[in-house]
Amino acid sequence: MKKFILFLLFSTSFAKTIISDTITVKSYVNPDIYFLPIKVSYISQSEENVLDVLGKLDKSIRTLKLKYKGGNFYIREYKDYDPNLKKYVSKGFIGEIIYNFYLKNIENQNRIFNLLNRFSKLYNIKYIVYNPHYIISNQKQNEVLEKLKYKAINKIIFEKRKIEKLLNKSCEISYISFNSIYIPIFRSQIKFSKSLAPEPAKSSKEISLKVKVKFECK
């Protein structure tokens, strides 16, 4: 049974009742974006060669016409441990690029991996895939939140009528505040197909809307 916190304010002519309440509405939504983070690295004796190879890769990535963030180059001296000298010695330069892909169709990841594998054979680049998973796009989140707002408002109106009937008073909404909560699931069980492309499990995610409301009843 719902509990109400009652604050009674009295004036010389009438008593005003203020009721604070919190209402939560939620929805479970199927994600619409496949998030694929990849780090690419390449080692060479020449800094110019590192720039050249990573530049060619980046240009090829752009031709895929897939949405991503990142793509900046990070180049530094590469050192490795020499057991004979018993110390770290310079082995040239290492360059790294991080790509965060946002794919509407998971099948597009095969185009990315085909490209990376081709560069791996040509130039011996290395790449690592970091925990790919499904997410809900901002557009879909906003659409769901708009529907939840209408649902919350209907519940508030229903609550207002219940309070009016209970107190035998006329009530108005004096305060309302929306606070949305999106609960993503970042860890997924990864399966590998014959092409070694990751296939994380796709599961619904919760979006909830918490509404704080105050009623003034006279």
C-alpha cells in the first residue's frame, strides 16, 4: 500500500495539506546499436613508417562509411626487455589508434574485421577487440522517455484524484521533477563464429523514470 508523507500548514482561515510522493515508471527496451571498440597497434623502426601505415588504415576505415568515434593516432618510442643486456632497449616506434564503432547492423563488423585482417597480412598490424556489447541509442532513449513521461503524468493525475477523494479536498500539483535512469548491461557473453567475429548476447535493458511530485490540497 502506497505511503504518503503529509506536511500540514495552517493559516488563520484554513488548513493547507501538502503531500509529497515519488512515482516510478519503467520500460524494458531492446537495444538498437552494436558498440564495437577496437584498438589497433603497429610497430616499426621508423616513425614515418608507422604514420604511413596507420594513415593508410585510417583512410580505408573511412571508406567503410560506418559511424565511429576516435581515430586519433598515438605514437611513442617502443621499448622491449633484452634478457642479454638485462634492461629495456629501444625497438623503434609503436603507433596506436582506438576506434569505437556504433553499428546499426552487427553484420557490418565483418567488413571491419576483413579490412583489419587484410592490413594484418600486409603490414603485420595487431588489433584487440574490447568487450563489444549492445546499447540503446540516444534517439531511442529519448523516444522511450517521452512515452514514460506521458505514462507518469497519467499516474500522477490518477493519484491526485485518489488523494482528493481521500481528503475530501481540492488538490493542485505544486511541484514536479523528472529524473531518468538508464541501466545498461556492459558485460556480455561472447561467442565466436567461424570468421572470429564476436557475437554478444542481445538482451533488453531497463529505462526508468522517477518522478517527484507535490500536491497542495485545500
